[in-house]
Amino acid sequence: MKFSAMLTKRFKDTPADCQIASHIFMIRGGYMKNVGNGIYSLFPITKRITSKIERIMREEMDRIDGQEVLFPVAMPANIWKESGRYDSIANELVRFKDRGGNDMVLGMTHEEAAVHLARETADSYQQYPFMIYQIQTKFRDEPRARGGLIRVREFTMKDAYSFHTSKEDLEQYYERCHKAYERIFARCGVPEVISVKSDSGMMGGKVAHEFMLCTPVGEDSLVVCKDCDFRANMETAECVYDDLGGEEKTLTKEYTPEMKSIEDVCAYLKQDVNRSIKAVVYQKETDDKCVVVFVRGDVEVNETKLRNHLKSEVYPAQELERFGLVAGFIGPKGISDKVEVVYDISLKTSQFYTCGANEENCHLTGLNLARDVGDVNFVDVGKAVEGGICPSCGKHSLSLTRGIEVGNIFQLGDRYTSSMGMKYIDRDGTLKTPIMGCYGIGVGRLAASVCEAHHDDYGPIWPISIAPWQVQICALRSDDSEVKAFADKLYEELENAGVEVLYDDRPVSAGVMFSDADLSGIPVRVVVSPKGLKNGTVEISKRDKSYMDKIAKDAALESLKALVKQMLDELNA
Amino acid sequence: MKFSAMLTKRFKDTPADCQIASHIFMIRGGYMKNVGNGIYSLFPITKRITSKIERIMREEMDRIDGQEVLFPVAMPANIWKESGRYDSIANELVRFKDRGGNDMVLGMTHEEAAVHLARETADSYQQYPFMIYQIQTKFRDEPRARGGLIRVREFTMKDAYSFHTSKEDLEQYYERCHKAYERIFARCGVPEVISVKSDSGMMGGKVAHEFMLCTPVGEDSLVVCKDCDFRANMETAECVYDDLGGEEKTLTKEYTPEMKSIEDVCAYLKQDVNRSIKAVVYQKETDDKCVVVFVRGDVEVNETKLRNHLKSEVYPAQELERFGLVAGFIGPKGISDKVEVVYDISLKTSQFYTCGANEENCHLTGLNLARDVGDVNFVDVGKAVEGGICPSCGKHSLSLTRGIEVGNIFQLGDRYTSSMGMKYIDRDGTLKTPIMGCYGIGVGRLAASVCEAHHDDYGPIWPISIAPWQVQICALRSDDSEVKAFADKLYEELENAGVEVLYDDRPVSAGVMFSDADLSGIPVRVVVSPKGLKNGTVEISKRDKSYMDKIAKDAALESLKALVKQMLDELNA
């Protein structure tokens, strides 16, 4: 492609609303144009990148026996009513009525469509297992679209759905798909992507992993062990606590006027905060009931874990008095029977605690839960902390980091097949419900994440496997007939050799040409200049600056072919 | 791919709502599944076909310097308000509100998005001409989805938009794209597709062509000359009439009680129908005014041509009295001045006509329009007929036929660039508005149309260029170890040689296997059977029955490779 013919425009200045590198460079470099909140059109340079990512995805999905299908973007609501998600998902799901007044939705994911397609087709155990996938547009009405292609409302996604007759078979396939995902990320130039256990959220099911590209600009919090291979999303990371030791103490009521925070109380009573009980009060969405969560004074509540435990959305509670609670002085002993109580496992670590007395201006010290409250059911609803204990190796080696989620996989079980009545005839003639896994990667987000991971101060450094072109020819002084003749010929020869070339043939200054080349991020660059040609050379370099050399001009073609081949081989190794 | 592993199910019986071959076979053969009115999911076999069609489209678009981009499916309504189509298109355009209450639309075509992407980017004459295209999902809320993939509400479309600085340049590029379309259809195995001049409808612009696959099940009426290369859509076909000759006559009023049709009147008055004037009354959508169209008694009104002339939607008129019309006796002389009058050019052919007298139970004979009505402006709003005069060669050689529209191209002019304020700086420094062309092909409709054109009583006969697989191995008695061993080996060798193979390895009867093979329509078939192997042969045949032979089993691989290559070469010739 000749640069002069490409539909593109670059900008010198960073747009005001761009915070992260990929967003900045992809706007400045003319990769995309904002059409509306979280909605972009992609310029040719980006479509070339996403097409290559899609090809890699197809190859890896086909390699694990995936069959490509196509589901609709706009679906009748009835299949979403069957699964229950028409009602359970809030306004992230776009709903509209068609001209006939029928309820419709825009697909934000396609479990329902996958079950709908397969349920009458795969009616015998002999047809299992199978996996179907598509690469298509999805729409999620995100409240906070941000970061360019990192979090958008409309996006292209590779989504895959596998169907199985046993848990073992699902687990085995899940593992195969996990490996396929690792290959996809490696081939796209980000082998550093890690997988972490995660919460399955609105998808249903139990086991789930997110694939994370670790970067400070990521919007997910991750918990990673510095000593072993444990890694988890903060949302689900299991917590482990050391026993604090010590003997039982006498239960005593203390007057603690106006001291409503547990830190204040502990300071006043000269108690360690980790020997205190903090009360955090929520309201449940499902039944509007009030839930009091007791955690150790130094521990925070992990609301995702709490939601999963309660199987309900939760909100900070209002009107505590209505439920018989004394705000600021809530404690386990004698708590109102109008509320549901949750005890975090961090409260298993001490024989005595300071806590609210359920009376205005009073706290208790020396509370022993078993002795003073009775048989208590402990659950894990705490938040992991930096330096916390790794649930896998047991060392104080947890580290918190951030990541961009570039893919996810779920063991869905029968969440959809059961609600949508999918059955097959088993070997023994009985009707059974198959189970499912699902597997997603957003194409545009992956492209932007690669840019996030691979860039310098001047622009993206695209891995050659997904680069829009493999080689960029910069013809300095294209008005020089010798330069033009050589560059034209090199362009033609490279293209004939199957090398993808962006040929900058514009009559612009070296400065403009090089800064534009930095923004296009093409991995191999060859500079053809009057001065070089006079010395019989061209300059070949890599965009990542790891290589630069002057090559005899007659050897340029072969050098470039060899360099491209070598770089492609490295990524596919 | 092994047949046993493919997600598919076939049906023996024709579903009740299927009327046309492609719909019948694509449902019976497990190509797609209906998700809702005019909305389908595509099974793997169909996705393989559409992917190949898309690849051919990409190659041909790239060949005419197209640059692939991606526009959004869901768009903020504001760009559609800019072009005016948010208001001018009725409920075919899906409108919805996002969570922020903003007006949104689902793209049914992407002129607005194309202008939005290009308008700030292509701001200098040096960047012109250029063409951008995408292959993506569109949604049109059709009132009458029908015929399987022929007329759906959601579909994948290749849509292209070219931008130019002069009419000549647009016309030149339009011609290039016309040729690219011919190549696309030829490569997809339907070189018989013809292009006809058409109405540009809601797209705006003047010159437009539709690409039509002629078939009796098509929903478009076409006018084709049997003697020259004239062809047009009935909607726009120009009409030409012979002069009927004869002298002026005296104007006379006749009593014609209760005779309201022009045929009755002519029979009663012993006049030729083509010497009479028929009145057809419409109401305009734009201003609710009444329009009386006068055509020759033997001519029908072409409502599309009338709409274009009036620049308004029209409906059959109600309440004629309100406009001073005498139903059944309407004529040109002395007609109410509350109505708009249109004279068809068919009325230029005689010096005298019989017509309504605008009085209850009265007609006139001998009416001469110039003498008795005055200076009349004639326009062409008649419908072409079988045996009518060809406007190109002048012979009575017109023939009416039907076709499926498989593509269309439009010279849009400045319809969108002007309303959306797109400008570029011309060579002389002045700001100018570029002009556009647009070019569309529906992927699924093309697949179904190919099936419509190429099938027999048992299923589709896919051209090898777009066939889901190139070769189908039918292993008769796959439980026979010799058959299995040979078929397994042949499958592996063909795949290694790059031939796409569907290997039917199922333990089913020959009858089931062959009827399933007919439904998959794969162009080359090889039957491996115990009997054949005993004689040292396999049977190779073409799906279209033009070839069948017993080949020595050791020569099977080479024969199949040669056959596939030859068939591919024929289509790409």
C-alpha cells in the first residue's frame, strides 16, 4: 500500500480525553474515529491488525476442533427470557421493539443463541463433545466506556461455546482451550498474559479464568503470589489468616461515647485493631433484607465474594434503625433478629475481640464468639491485601497488581442448557442435560492491549504477526528520481515476494515521515535516501530499536525477506 | 472435517413455510436455523460458504484499490439526523435509546458512517479518489422477510463507498466497480448475473444499477430486450409508444350511465381502448394532496416512476368527492382545480381520445388534448409490457422476466457529502464538496441465490469456489476395516495436499449417505465401498452429474487433486 493513497490522518497533539498509551497513539496515529460514546469506526490500518488477530483466533479455534458459525446480533428476546437473563441483566443489555412490537435484544454474549442452535441438532450422545464459535459484533451498553478500544460499547468478539456429556469431558476441553488461549496471546506477541481464577459473574457457572495482561493502567485488581504460581482476580481471591494466639478474656461492657469507628474505639481502649470486630451493613437487592457482615477490624469486605455468598446484588444499607441496628455500635452479641448476619473467616483468629454492644455509646471487650454468641458459620468475604498469606504456598507473599482482561473462559455447567431445556439421548436411552463451557476474547481490546504492552514514547511497536504491514519503506526525498526508482522497485519486489509493505512515497520531510512511521508501528523499516544510495546502501532497522544497520542496496531485498521471516518464526515458535 | 463430528442435522420433509429451492434445501440440509422472523443462525456448513464468498469479495475490492474498514452496527442517531434519513426512512430503520437516553439506530447501510469517517480525514484533493469498504452485519426491519436467506432482516453485507472530486472520476470508478462485481459473481459461479438500470430509491443519487440473477422466484420484475443489450428494472424502465396516427375529431359528450371502467365505456362506444384516457387517482404522502394520473387506456401506471416524479410516496386516493372529482367519470377537460394532474407520454400517440367528462354518467369522445385542454406537460409514468418497444433499439422486443437482486451500485453524487458538510481543499485553494458512489452485495443472499441457480431435485450444487468443502468422501460400510483404512488414508492425504474434504465416516446406509451428500452439495464425490475396493477401484463423480467414473484406487488421490484443480481453474478463468 502506498502511504499517499491510504485513508488516514495523524495528529501531533494528544487529545484531552486520552489517558492511556494505546488510546493516545491509536487516536494520534489515525487508527480509529469516535462515532459516539464507546463506539468507533476503524480505519484501514486497524482493520488490517484486527483481521490478522482474527485469523490467528480462527486457526487456534479450528486446531481444537472448533466449528465456526454465525449467530445474530439482534435476537428476539424470547430466548433471553428462557434463560432468565432478559430479566436478570440490567441496562447493559440493549432492548428494543421491532416494527411488529416484538421484544428484541442486541447480543452482548451468545450463550442463548448457542443453545438455541445446538439444542435440537445435538440430540444424541454420539454428537458430543463439540465446540462452535463465531467472530462477530457485540453491543454492551457499558456505563463507563473508556480508554479507546479497551472498554467500548460495541466490539468484535471471538466467542466459543463447547458442549459436553460429563464434567470430566468439560474439564478436559476447558484445559485444551486454556492452552489454545495461551497460544493465541503468544502468537499475537503478548506471551506475558497470565490466567487468573475469577468470578463467573453474570455468566453463571463455577470455574472461570480471566486472561490478564499486567499493566498499571488495567482496570482489574489481581492478587499474585511472588513465591508460587498462585494468581487470582481480587474479586475471588481466597483469604488466609494467621492465628493471633492468646487466651479467652472476660466479657466487659465499656462506655465509648461518640466513638463510631472501630479504629477510634481500639485507640481509646488500647486494643489492637486485629482484635476487634468491624460491622459493615448492606441491603440485598433480591429481598430488600438487611445484612450485617462482621469482619476483623483490619480486614475489608470483598463485595463480589459477599454477593456470590448471598446470591444477590448488595448495596450500602440505609435506615439502620428500621432493622433495630444502633449505628456505630453494632456487634455480634444481642444483635437484632431482623437482620441476616455473616461472619468472615478472619474472625476465627482470636479468642477475644472488641466489638459494638448494640447499645448507644457502648462497646464490649473480651468477646469470645463461641462462648458469647454460640455456633457461628464462618465464610470468606474478605479482601486480599499486599503481603497477605498465599492460599497456595502459605507464605506472606501476596502482591497486588493490575491487569487488562484480554480473554476469559468459563465452565458454565448446565446454567443455560438446563434453563433452556436442552437434552440429548444418552447411551442408555435416557434423556440428559448436556453441560457447557464458554470462551471469549475481544478483538479490538486485544489489539489495544498489545499496544499498551508494546510501545515507546513515539508510538506502538506492533508484533510482526499482527502488524498492519511487515515492512515500511521510507523514501526520503521521493522527488529524487534515483530514490523514487529504487524505492518503487523495492516495493514491487517485496510485494511480489509476499512481504506486506507500506510504502511512504509522500513528499514530506524526514521528521514528518519518521514520526508518522513511529505512529504506524510497523516492525521493520527501510530508509531509502539520496545520501544512502550515493554510498550504495539503504538503512534497515527494527521499530523496537533492537537492530539498525546499513545494508548494500543490492542486498536490501534479501535482507528484508530474511528479517521478516526470522521475526515471524520467532513469534510462531 | 469428519461428518460425524459436524454440528448438523438434516430433515427429510420440506418445512411448510418454505416455497423456494434455496430455502427448502438450506433448511432440510441443516444450513441455518431460524431464530426469529427474518433472523437466522448459520451452521458451520454455511459459514464455510459465506467465508469463501467474503474472501472473493475482499480480493476483488482490494484489486480495485479498496481499503477495508469497519463501521459500527449501532450508531448514534445524530449522523443519521445530519443526512436527513433519520426522519425520511420509516420503520425499516431500527431506532432505540441507549442507557443514557440517547437516540441510536442500527445500521441498515453505512453512507453516513462512511462520510463521518472520511470527512475530516480526506481534506485535500490529493487524497482523492479513494474507496473504503467493510463486510459486516446490517439490520433492516423488513415488513416481509421471506425465502430463507433471500430476504432477511439481519444480514452480512459487503458495502463499499468511493469518494471523488469530479463526476468523470466517479463515472470511471463506477465502471471499474461494475467490472469487479461481474468478476465477483463469475467467481462465485453465477456469471449469468446481469446488471440492470434501476431506481436509486432511498439512497439518493441518479445513476444506479442492480445486479440480477434471473429466476422465476425472483421478487424483482425486469424488462429485457430480446434483440439488444437493453435491460432495466421494471421500476424505472423507460416506455416508448408508436404513434397511432389518425386525424382530429369533433369533441362530443356521450351519456354513459353506470359505466365506470374505461373498458366498459370503450366497448359501449365502440372505441379502441388505446384511444381512451384512463384516470388513476393517488394521494401524496408529503402534503396529502390529490394527484390524478392520466394514462392511455391500455397502459398501467408505474408507481415507482410516479413517486420519483412527484418526489413523494403515493397511496390510492380516498374520498374523491372532497377534491371535486366524480368517481368513474374523471377526464382532463374541466377537471377540478383542487387536484394535481399528471399526463403520461402514452397520451402523445393519438389526436382523439375517449375520456371522462367530469360529470356523473358522461364521457367525452374526440378529445384532442392540445385543442381542448391546452399546453400539457407529458411525463413517463407508464409500465413496460411484454412485446413493448425497446427504448434502445426501437423494436417491439421487450420481454418481462423476474430476478433476485444480488448486488447494487449507485452514483450518489453529493447526496450525503453535501448534507453532512464534507469538504476538501481543491488544487486552487477553494473548498469543495466531494461526490460519492456506493456499492453493496449481501453475502447470505448471494449464497442462497447461487443455490437457487444451481440445484437439482435433491439439493444444492455448489460451485467449487464457494463450496463448503471441495471433495466429499463417502465411506460405504465404514465398519469394513478395509474401507475404513482406505478412506482414512485418502482423507489424510487429500487434506495434506490442501484439498478441503468432508469425510462421511458414519455407519449409515448408502441411501442416507447419498441423500445427505446431495444436500451438502459438495462438487466432487468419491465413494469408497467394499465392492469397489475388491475390484481395486473407487467411484469419482461430480455433484452436477456431468462426470462419473471408476478409478483405480491407487490413482484416486491424483485424480481427485487434478479434478479439483481443473474445476477451480475453470471458475477463475
